[in-house]
Amino acid sequence: MPVICVVVPAFRLGVARFTDASIPVDGAVLVADKLERGRVVECSAVAAALGARPGMTLVAAQAAARDARVVLDDPRRDAEVWQAMLDALDAASPLIEDAGLGCAYLEMHGIEGAAAGWLGAVRGALAAFDLPLRLGLAANPFVARAAALVRDGSSVGTAEAAAFLAPLPLETLAIDAAALDRLAMLGVKTLGELAVLPHGPFVRRFGPEGAVCHDRARGIDPRPLRPRARALRIDRSLYGEGTAASEEQVLFALRTLVGRVVDDLEVAGKRCGALVLDVECEDGDVHQIATRVAAPTAQPATLFELLRARLEGVVLRSPVGGLRLAAEHLEDGGVQIALFAAGDPDPDVVGIAIARLDAALGEGHALRARVFDGPRVELRFAFDPFTLEEPLRSALPAGGANAISALPGTAGIQFHFSEPAPVDVLLRAGIPRFIGSPPQAILEVAGPWRVDENWWTPATGGGTPLVRDEYDVLLEDGALVRIAREGNAWSVRGTYD
């Protein structure tokens, strides 16, 4: 998968020069988020050589670079210029990942030409922007970015990636300062020194993030690009001579507005993945309500029900004077139809349910549980925001109907993790026999299972060692409980249903 990385050094500083030509090109310049008690968001190479760094307070950065000129950042202008650059890159490749201001990745698989032509096409697409560019081409995003930073226009093949990365500093990985300090204590300062370490022991010491860093140091980055959504937007507004004072009037006007937006979507041959509704009230208040769509659609009934569900949590203090509805995250029309989809969840129903949860609990409070393997009970799950991507299509088990009939009819027991709660435990011959106050007899014991982590931290100063023994115990009242012992302290970690 040939990937081109586009890096714009000091992007915010370059954008600031668009509006103020007096900003020096080769001088010391600090770009700050605000002038009073602000922080540096970017600095020129000269200011960095004097000791200024992004993230510093403006006072500290000015103390390091005494004669540096201070420029106020304009985030809106930054975003406008960057979106214009991403749109221009469409001429080189339709698959573009936005990695943040000043960095983008383009997948060139299937694009006619070779390395020199691809790099020339990308540079030509951005020729209208008077900003410094650094381009790198490689087989994966990490190596492509490293190539762009080392030498503009360089191309690194798969076979030579590890040798190319070997002399580069660990900062190329963009890892936190604490991890850099721990690696420095082990004598590791370059990607080559990191790559030669044994993979298994290194991952056990540094965890999943360490595994990613170790792979990248060897030139391995299997992560696929995440192409950006198109910024096309369709919007309509509806204003009458009077105001809508009742819920029925507002919903009638909203249904009419949805119909007009859907007409525009059909003309454009698009489906929308998000809706933004502005409700303008008689007292001047404007309520903006954003709604995500589970599966992009142009069905008016579905879009109306989504908006209606989100409006359930909005309290208006005065009559509604106008509505504006915008359809965003547009995709090409047409819906993929599965051959066997009768048992699949309806994405429209899921979307409406999540919209109602957002209305009742607040945006972002509808969470999805994610489970994974791990030595600690409390680290075996996480709650992520429900992003409303289209539900995965279900698949029939191998063997068809016979396999379905052979599935077990009962579910296994479920573990419910709880915050650790101290508990008294009495031992007999080193085995838990009574728990709680007053003591309750333990009928059966399973375990112990030992968790022994971060035993190396006294040498590196990177945390606190953890040694814990866990047991599953069956109590005389029928409860099945997970308990743990750390030192001489016992705690309850969860229960089973």
C-alpha cells in the first residue's frame, strides 16, 4: 500500500503570514493561543533553537527567546486553510486521511504512475498554497511520515525501511516524555536500538503501546488509512410570519423542512450521515442540535424521527421563530443490501434509540462496552462512546440450520465488576474461610490467581509494583464473589450472576 505523507512544518505560523506579511520568515516567532496568560501552540525554528517549545507558557517561552515576535493564533483561519488544502489533494488521490493540522496521508494504490509522478502530483496540487511542504513515500503511514521529516521528497522501500529508521531518535515515535525517560534509562535512544530488543519481554514491560512502538521501530505499521468524510453540506431554512408556540406546530414545520432537505439530497444523489438543526426562538436564543445517523440515509421518516427524538430533551423558553436544518457527512446514494439480513438489527431503530438516550442523558453518554483480555479484572473492559456506525452484519455459523440448533440454550454466568470495597477475611491454613462482618462462611474457593505487574519499576522509577492474589468464593447465601488480597488488605472486586 504506497502511502504519501504530507507535512507542513509550522503550519499555524505559515497561515499567520497569509494575513500579516510583516511576520519574519527566518526570525524568532512564537504563535500563542492568547496574549495574556497564553501558551505557545507553535514556534519558528529559530525560536526553537533558543529553547522555546509548544506547550510552554508564553512567559517561559519569551524568557527563552527574548526577542521573539508573538503572533496570535486564529484557529478558524487555520481550519479553513487546512480544509482547502485537503480538498486540493483530491486531485492526487481520493483516499486522504486527515491527521491534524499540517499532516495528511494519501493512499496511492491504484493511482496511475510511480513514485516520482505521485510526489509531483501531490506537490502540484498544493502549489497554490504558499506554505513549505515536506513529502515522504513509503509502504505504511509511519515510515512515510519519517521519510518526510528526514528528507523532503524521499521514498523508502519496504526492504530498506528498518535500516532507514535505525538512526532516527525515539522522538520520531511521538511517545510521551515518561516513556522516553524509561527507555533512556535502559540505554535506548534510537529506533534501531529499540528494534533490536526482544519483542516479547519488551511488550510485557511496556504493554500494548510498547508493542506498537516496537513494531514501528522495525518499519511495521499495519494500520489502514481512515479516509476523511467529504465536507459537502446541504441546508434549508424555514421562517414564517408568526411563531410556533406549541410542540405540534414545531414538529409540523420540522417535517416540512426535512422533506425539503431530502429533496435536495435526492437531486444530488446523496445520503446524509449527520443532521444539524438550529432552532431560533423569539427571545433571540438559538439552540443547535446535532444528530448522528446510524446508517447514512435519505429516508424522510427516519430523519424526522431522529430529530424528534433529540428534541425531547430540549426546553424552549419562548416560541420558535425559525428553523434551519443542515445535512452533513454526505455519501453517495444507494444502500448496500445484504442477501440474508432478516435477523440483523435495524440501524434506523438503533439510531433513534441512541438519539433518545442522548436527549435524556446528554450528548456522549450513550456508551458501548468493549471487552478484551488482560491480567487485571479492572482492565478487561472499557466504555467507549457509541459512534453509531452501521451495525455489523450477522453471519450464519458454519453448518447452517444444524449448527444453529446445536447452539447452547443457556447463557454462562456474567461477572459484574465493582469498585474495590474493603472486606474482612478470615483464613484457615492460608485459605479464605469466612468473609464480612458478621462473618459468613465460604463454602467453595477457587484460586488464587496472581497478578504481578510493574515489578521492574523500582529500577526505572516508572510506577508502583502491583502484587495481588484473586479468589472466587461461594458464600453460604449462594453469592459468588471475586475477592483479592494485596499485602494484608482484602477487597471485593465484583460478583457473578
